[in-house]
Amino acid sequence: MSEITDELRQEAEQTGDAYFPAECIEQNDVHHVHHVHKTENGQAAEKQDIEKQVATINSVIERAKENPGLYASSEFIEAMKFIREHDDESWFTLRCQIRRYKPDGVLLADIDDATRRTE
């Protein structure tokens, strides 16, 4: 490990890049890797799983214009929990879409409460 660190330090000095020893340690945090997210049991959530849940949520947003009760459906709640847990970017995007398209009688705070992360 020390040899690798020394090599990285020398390379940084030659290229003029900053050298941060803490960044040279092997990373196990998959959130540093694009489109890979850990599930509760430590397995990676596939991009397709995230896309499927996003599609489910978008479908509910569209259909809820006529039937606002869909925001309380288990289909919607479970999909939102999954996205909230695994993809922050999609979570915020979807939350803004919900705020824009939801009927006045549906409170965003109620949706937030129902989909809150369990830690």
C-alpha cells in the first residue's frame, strides 16, 4: 500500500495535481460510482430497477390528476420509498413533479411522511 501511495504522490507532483492521501485509500462506498446504489441488504440496485420505479411514479402522477387517491396507493408509496432510498437525484426531480401536478387537496408533507427513509 505504501508503494502505491508513493507512486501516486510522485505522479501528482509530476502532473501538478493535488495529492490527497485520504483519497488513495480503497473506497467501498458505491455512491461514488454512477448508477450503482446499495440496497438495505448491501446489494447494488440495478439501473433498470430504478427506472422501473421511476416509471411507476410517473404513471401515478399522470393518473392521479383524475384519481388523487393513487398518491396513497401501496404501488406509489413503495416506489417512492425505493427511489428515496437509492437515487437522490430522481427523488428530488420526482418530488418537484408531484408538487407541480398534484391536486390542491393532496399535501406534499403527507407524501413525504409516507415515504420517509427508515434508518
